[in-house]
Amino acid sequence: MMNRAQKATEISAISDRFAKANAAFLVDFKGMNVEEVTTLRKQLSPVEAEMKVVRNTLAIRALMDHPEAETALKDDFVGANAIVFSFGEPPASAKALSEFAKTVEELEIKTGFMDGKRLDVAQIKQLASLPSKDELRAQFLATLAAPMTTFVRTLNEVPSGFVRVLSAYKDTK
């Protein structure tokens, strides 16, 4: 049993995590064994995410410091819940959760919160399908480089065509 000081410390820690996180996802982990929970935590660590198992009453009290998150998540704290705090890119965290949920059926993604808005399961899966920042940067650079590459190839075709004409003329003589 926790005393008041421990509960206040826990509420403060959860509130701090909500303040620092770019997104938060509420998951039901009922039925998962310790090994599966440990594996999930290890998969979340590289994407700058953290899973915290919390008591529902303490989580709801911690949400009082964050009104937007409170309205989005408060009603979903029923049963065995854990909060996945995404401190890095939210799509990467959502992707890690979605992929893990495919392999471990006991993990249920309930809801999420990002940029002041509630996310349902479909929106979280949509978020998980987005490319990462590095992939988007690579696509953007390829888009920028494409016109220059085409221009250089076009400029190169004029002398190449002339050389082919000379070669064909040489072959006829």
C-alpha cells in the first residue's frame, strides 16, 4: 500500500512525463507475461518511448495538470492500463506499438493523445503507417535533386548523340 507522500511523488512523476511527452498512448496489457512486457519496453526504448504501468486513480489525478490530455484520456482508464509516453517521434512509437500488438494479441491499444487531440485506434494505426522523419527527408532531397539530374542528363545527351552519329558515319566508311 502506498502512503500519501509516495502517491504525491508518483502523481508528480506521471504529470512530468505528460508535460515532456510529444504523445501518449493508453494500452491494455492484461494477459501479457513479464517477458512480453520487457520485450515491449526494449522495443520502445530506441524510439525514445517509455511504458509506465500506473494505477488509474493516480493517472487521472496526474492528468488534472494537463486539461487537454485529461479530456482526451480520462474516461479510458478502466482495467489494467499502461501509458506509453513518446518523447521522440510519435509515429515511431505508434509503429512500435502496432507491430508489437500484431505479434502479441494480448496487447490492446486503447487510445492516444497528441497535439491536444484524442487519437482513436484507427488514427494511431494511421500514424504508425507514416514514414519516419529520416525517410521524409530522403524523399524531399530526392524530389529536389530530380530536376537537376534530369537537366544534367539532357545536357549530356547532345554530345553523346553527336558522338553516336560520328561513330555511325565511321562504321559506314
